[in-house]
Amino acid sequence: MSDKRKSFLSFILGILVGGTLVGAGMHYCHRYHRGQYRAVHFMGQLKKRLALTPEQESKVQAVLDSKKKAMEELKDKVREDASGQIRALLTDAQKPGFEQMIAERKKRREERSSAK
């Protein structure tokens, strides 16, 4: 096999392997970022390592669901507080643009949460 052909095949193989790794990494990061992976993994570890009964499993799941809801409410409050502080720093001319940015971010969050 010629050196040019070996180089070409190595290049193509690198692209395929790199693309696969990037895709897998993005998928993992996306799931992990949303907390889905952590919650599923944690529940799996609890079931496996502690041999939870079905009753315990459902009660633990209720605790985790409650925690998730409380965290979402806390994040919403922090967002609102930060937005209020930023609004106080902006001029009247800047505020409409800021409100538009906030609305766009809220829409993206809602789209992501409905896609779960």
C-alpha cells in the first residue's frame, strides 16, 4: 500500500473515530447536564448496593422527585433575583432588549424540559 493511501486511510479513520467520540461525549454531557443521568444512576446504585424493597424504591423515588421540584423552584428564584439586580443596572433603553433575552432563554428552557 502506498504512503499516500495509508495517510488517506489514517485521516478517514481519524475522522470517523473523532466524530464518534465527539458524538458520544455530547450525548453524555447533554444527559448529565440535565441531571437525568445522575438521578437514574443514583437510583440504580441505591437499588443495587442497598437492595431496596419495592416499597423503599417508590418512597426514595418520591424523595428524589420532591428534591428535583424544590431545586427547580430555587433555581427559578435565583434567576428572578439575578434578573432584578441586572434590570436595576440597565438604562431604560437597554431594558427592552434584556426582557427579550429573558423571554428567549425562558422559551429555550421550556422547550428543553418538554423534550424530556
